[in-house]
Amino acid sequence: MSDMKIGVIGMGYVGMPLAIAFAKHYHVIGFDIDKEKIENYKNHIDPTGEVGEEVLKKTTLKFSSNEGDLHEVNFFIITVPTPINPDNTPDLSPIENATELVGKYLKRGDYIIYESTVYPGVTEDVCVPLLEEISSLKVRDDFKVGYSPERINPGDRKNTVENIIKIVSGIDREALDTIAETYEKVIKAGVHRASTIKVAESAKVVENSQRDINIAFMNELSQVFDLMGINTFEVIEAMNTKWNALGFYPGLVGGHCIGVDPYYFIYQAENLGYHSQIISTGRNINNYMPSFIVKNLIKELMKKGKNRDSNIVVYGLTFKENTPDFRNSKVIEVIKELNDYDIIPIVIDPFVENFKDSCLKFSTASFENIKSDIDVMIYAVDHDYFKKMEDKRFIDLLASEAIIFDLKNRFKKYETNRISYWSL
């Protein structure tokens, strides 16, 4: 397709960096229905923190919230979120809405590639029929479809979209070849050609389910070692001296991938009559961790003779380090659990400015203006901003008879008769 014009639908943490990368080689439109988001990008403001102001100034990418601009596109890439419902079943409405939008502008010879995480079968069994119905065209004969799972790692400036091997797939051999060649021009790490779309869809949910299960194992160990009075991180450090140790650690599992994708696999497996055991159990263990942390915190408060009015500071709110993304952050769940005990913590996170949640009670502060005499320090997210600070700056803010709840195993050496220490 020598006259290729690419349209990336969905300008979030996945779509925006991808569109920027493609714009180095192709004519690209970055489309989103969120007009405010598009205006920010046009004004070189990057709320995601993934590419930054200078890149936005230099890119040839055309940002648009005007769907009429999609008339000129012949290679559509859909990168909208695929969340879950309150009952943990897949919410396909964003991908269905994006598909309906593309269907309105679909022409003979066009390509549609899905990057949104789905369970195996969604592309061919849900999206293709929608495209055919709306466009009155037929897949294979009139247009081609493919699937290429996103592998963006938010906050990671090393493993960027161009440096991660890209899985690609197509509805037929012709589609696979064209899609692979298109991505190969952008992805320096190269592409992996999956044999079918369902294989590519499966790879995405499985790679995140695998991580979820491994972390769940460590979280279960953490709960047992807590009863035994053993530091889990010290056990893992010893275990990791063996060459085949996997290097996983206990922690809060949130975000829009690892904390969500396993439910897509579980859902489809149950539709086929199979009840997932390992994956479901892993999800349950990881979802319990905020409660486990807060229950232990309440025990420590009681031991110290402190009450719910104690000065409790939470360092970090986002679902992982070095990103402003707080979607499905389990730190928020920790705050909710604290609220259940009428505890209103102070939150410090340099990456989050305007976080609001009517269901949460908390206050915010910066590290520079936080008051001393902190009764409980919960070190939740290991941002580089915090890493660069000397430990002493944290310790000097603690009150007498303080408690450290260290989810990252940073402050173990400061455990004293005065300071109580707890970690996962």
C-alpha cells in the first residue's frame, strides 16, 4: 500500500506513542472523541507523560477529534481501552463503538488492525460482523482485518513501542504480509507473525495472566511468612541466587493490563464450560492484598496505642512507578480500606495533580510541605522521584513510636525500638 494513510483510533497511553512512531514513516491521523485531550496534544501538552512536550512539537502526526478526517484513512488501528464491568466480565462497548465508527468510513481495500486487549475470538466473532453490517462490505473480499496486541509499558523510557517485539496477525496470508511489513517499518525490535488472529489475541491475555499468577504466588507467600515472622523479601533474595529463579516479588497488582486481562481469559473459558482455577485464584489473592495490608496496619496501630486520628502518609498513588496513570490503582483500594476505619490519610505523589474521587476521603501534600510527626508512613510506589531522595529525609519526618509500612522493602534497616517496621 504505497499510498497508505494510517488512522489510530484512541489517543491514550497506547495509541498516542504508537501514532507518534508511525508518523515518522507514514501520513498519520491520531483520532480521539475526547476533544480536550486532542487540544492538549495540539498544544504540546502530554498528560500521559509517555512522549513529552518536545516530541509533540516535532511530530508530523495530525491530531483530530473530527471523525470526518477518517475519510482519507485506509489503514485503521484501534487502540481503545477494554475495561471490565463491576462483575469482572469484559466491557466491549469501547471497542464496539470504535468499530462502528470505523465501519462508517470503511472502503474497499482498507485494513483494520485491533490492538485493544480482548479474549480470543472478539476480532472475528464480534468486530468483523459489525464492520460488515455497517459498511455493507465483506471481509477478505473487500477489506482486511488483523490483530496486533499492544505491549506498551507505561513509564518505561527504555522498552518503548519501537523497542518491543510486535506480534502481528491477519485474517489471511495477504493481510498478514501487509500488516507485518507495515509494522516492520516502525518496530525496530521486529515482528512475530502469529499463525491466526486468535493466537495473537490469546498471547496478550496469557502474557499478563502469567505475570498475575506469579505475583499472586509471591503475595500468598507474603501472607504466610507474615504469620511466621519472616521477611518475604529476604527469602526471595536468597532464592534468587539460583539461576532459574524468576525474580517476582509481592506487591499491589493494579493498572489496566495485569489487573484486568486475566478476567477476559476467565470469561471466555467459562463460556466454553471450563472454570479457571489457577488464574481465578491468582486474581482473588491479588485483589485481597489491600485488605491484608490495612488489617496489618490496624494491628500495628493498636500495638502502638495509636488511634484513627494518627497522622498517616501514603507515598505514591499511581498503579506503578514513574507514570501519572492511576487507573485501577490498588493504592486507591488501600485508601478505601483505611476510610472504612475512619482513617483519612495524606497522599503524596508528584505524578498526580488533579485526582478526585467522591468515594474517597484523603488530603494531598507535596514532599516539600509535608509536616513532620508522621505516625505511619506507607511507602507504596517507588517513583524515581522518591528513589533519588536520601532515606534520612523520610525517616526525619517520623514521629516518636512511628510505624513504617514498606511495600517496596526500602526501609528495613531503620527498624528500631522506636520505629516499628512491616513489609510484604
